[in-house]
Amino acid sequence: MAHIMKVPMNPMRVLLADDHTLLRAGLRKLLESVPGLTVVGEAGDGLQLLKLAEQLKPHLILMDISMPGLNGLEATARLVKSMPGIRVMILSMHQNAEYVRRALRHGAVAYLLKDSAPMELELAITAVLRGETYLSPAVSKGVLDDYVHRLREDDQPSEHLSPRQREVLQLIAEGLSTKDIARRLDLSVKTVETHRTGLMRQLDVHEVTGLVRHALKLGLVTL
């Protein structure tokens, strides 16, 4: 990869998040060839990412959307809120405008497709470091119009779910039992059941399949 910036006194700290080990290894090798960037850690799921981000204080995060436990969109929203100034780049196989829209709304500053050329990653990083937003050309056509149009729509009940509700909803949609969810989130079974009941009431659904549909709509899980 060509040089994208002058080497600063303090390197830009980068954290990678993807549940595919080989992909992370390839990204690490690519980024480590860039002067001024240093990869400080890797995460295989969203919850691990949050912990590492708090410990390592990265400046830039490159992450996938589809990750177990906590997906990239929800992780982005939490990171941007808890670590103001952090920059998140989404690397995804999903070209759907809905994913791009949600990524931007949740605070991501770039959306790059995984089949992009290394040169495009360079362009994206350059744009992000200039404080700009970058979208892969393959997804940019029509995405901004769709984004603006949807922002003008009235909010749906699912838009008002709390971070914990979204976390529980994703795990339900992933097929985990109440006990498994309680163990994963370090909650009591009763608390998880309360969240499940509250989700059904707030989303006006009466069965788990309805919760799964909302999770898909929100981009918490993918088919």
C-alpha cells in the first residue's frame, strides 16, 4: 500500500474487529505496511471489541457488521457514545442501503465493501483521517438519497429500544435460550424474561418469530 500520510510522532492506533481470523490477519498485514498506523489489537466479536477499545484506546476501528454476541452496528453506536472522537470504519459484505444507512446513523464514518481493492482501503483511510465520510463507490449510488429520505420518516417503536434491549433482541434472534442469554450478559434469568416480555409489548409482537423479524429489520442479525 502506498504512503497515505506523513509519519506522526504518535502513530494512529487501530483496532480490528471481525469474527474471521484469516481476514483479520490479512488486514493487519496490510495496515502494518502503512506508515503512521499501528494495529494495537484484534477482536472476534462485538462484546470483546468493547472491552478492548476501553483498554487500548484506539483512534480508529475497522469492524465487520455480522459478529456474534453484539453486531458491528450496535458496537459502533456504543463506542461513539462512550469514546467521543473515535472513528469507526465498517468493512462489510453487505451492499444493502439499509445497512449503510444504519451504519451512518450509528456514527460510522466509512463503509467499505470487503471485496474492495487495497487501494480503496487507502482512499478510505485518507478520507477518514481528513475528517470526511467515505462510502465504497459500489454502495454510494442511491445510498445518500435513501439515507436522506429515511431520516425524514417518522421513527418506529424499534428505533427507541435501549442498548440492553437491542442486545437481548439480537441474542434471542440468534437462537439463544433465556438461560444462555442470562449467562452471556451476566444477568438473572428473571431479568432476561422481563426484557423479552418488554420487547414483545413495545414491538407489538406475540411470538419469537416476530422478534426475529424486528432484529433482521434493525440489522442486528443477518440471514
